[in-house]
Amino acid sequence: MATAQFQQETSKRGEFVRQPNRFAGRITADGSSGWRAEPGRYRLVVSLACPWAHRSVIVRRLLGLEDAISLAVVDPIRDKKGWRFTLDEGGRDPVLGIEYLSQAYLRTDPDFSGRVTVPSIVDVESGKVVTNDYPRISLDLSTEWREFHKPGAPDLYPLAKRAEIDEIMEPIFRHVNNGVYRCGFASSQQAYEEAFAALFAELDRLSERLAGQRYLVGDTITEADIRLFTTLVRFDAVYHGHFKCNQRKLTEMPVLWAYARDLYQTPGFGDTVDFDQIKRHYYGTHEAINPSGIVPAGPDLSGWTTPHFREQLGGRPFGDGTPPGPPRPAEVVPPEGRAVPPVPVED
């Protein structure tokens, strides 16, 4: 997410243009793609700041794939060489043995000169990148890794509902997930205002849809909810101010705010959110937008743990499945990254 590279990826009209995913290999159950789903063979590299990577972190947790696919977390602050493994001892990933994710990219394609992105799945033995195709990664975790799901894993992409899920995810990606970036990195007033209008129009449509049902597609959590959540949970902390998405805060959109709190308080969602890393990445990396590098002290996060009352709409979050267990000790979000309950006010 380096600023200089983002700023270059704009159209002549000043519209932000997202870089295509360079590596589109697929890990499949039968290995017909050339990459077979096998426990311990792959490493999922993520940034906890990145909404695209956050999807795969949530899906991995919900499906209980922690034993099958190991997790590498990069530093939220990028330097000129990209995503760094400075959170690990010695500044080197203990499994892949590299200091920068870019090393895996160059091992895969020595001529690669684009922007290194997360999530990426790396083959541990060869050290090569299998895929950085973030939309496909989370779907394949649901469909191609079924043999290794935990007992009682929820079906996040049920066959009977895939057409509806795909249909609702498309405008969410275009106007919300990518829409906040189209606002933040627009280089013309017209491009910004068009993205801004489309973003809040889609948020209004989603509010209307969710007013009478607990989740986006039926009464259980699906991939669509995960994709929307990773943008909503960052909205007030970074997108509202940093990306100029300031028509309304999430906390000023009653339906979406309650819906987001409902998901945040669901195991596998809120316990994967690190607000500290989110804020430090966005405000500390995008120098053209925030040249001072100052990270805001707010917003107040205590509201995330307040009652949402969405259970009154019914629904079963995990369908016929069960919630995930607690996070692995190495994957627990530190206190500075969590939302804490509000302090009771004495009478």
C-alpha cells in the first residue's frame, strides 16, 4: 500500500485504479491446478492492517484451518522495499526465512516490478508465491480446503446461495471495499465526488437490506458479510477522515453500526481486529495524504462492545456449524489493538 505507487495508479480522469493481482495460482483439493491442498505446505502472509488480507484471517479462523495453514504477520509500516517481517525475531520470518515479502515475489518472478501485496500464500518448500488473488483465496479456503476444516465448520459459501452471494458482493467491492480507496486516492475533484456518492449510495442500500434481516444473505454469516465487515470496522478509524469519506461516520448509520457491532462481537471477527496496526499503517504509510505521519488518538472504540440487539432479528450466525475456539496464543491481538468495554458511569 505504498503511497507513491498508489498515486501512480490513477486514470487520466484522476480515478484510482487498483493493480491487478500478479499471481493467480489456485490451491485445489485434487491438485489439478498444480497446487494441492496439504496441511503444512503453505504459509498465509497477511497484514492485520489490510482489509483484503483481513478477510482470509477471519475465514481461516472460522473454518479452523490454523493447523493446516500457518500465518505470517508483517509489520503494519511499509518501507521502500515493501512489507517487512520486523515483528519476528531478527526481522526474519521464522518459516520462510525472508526479511521482506518482496523476496518471495522475486523468487517467483525475477522480473517482477509491481507493488507487493497481501494476502499472499507462499509455498514453504520452494519459497514461491502461489497466489495473491485475495478474492479467490478466501473462497478457496471455504471450498477447496474442506477436508481440513474443523468439525462443525460453518459453510461460508453455500452452493445453493452462491449466485446471490456473488451478486451482492460485486457492488460491495466496487463501491465500498474499493470505493473508500477511490475516494482516498482520487487525484481529481470529479473522480473523488463520483466515488464518494457511489460509496454512500451503496451504504444506504445495504442499510435498507439489513434493516429487516440479520445478515446479508439469509440468516447465517457468509463470505459477503466478511467482505463488508473488513471495510466497516476500519471506517471511522481511518476511512472517514484519512480517505475523506466523511458524509457520515459508521456510528451515525444506525443499521450498519449495529450490524458491524454484531459481527465484531462474534467469535472470529472482533478477535482478529487490531485497531492499533490499522491506524499506524494508514496514517504512517500514506505520506501524500498524511505527510506529518501523526496517528490520531481516536476514535473512542468502546462502542464496539456495546449491545447491538440484532439477535432480535433471529438468525443463526454459524448455521449448522459451531463458533471457532479462542485464538492461538501467538495470534491474540495485544491490548493496545482491542476495543475495550465502556467504563460504567456511576449515578
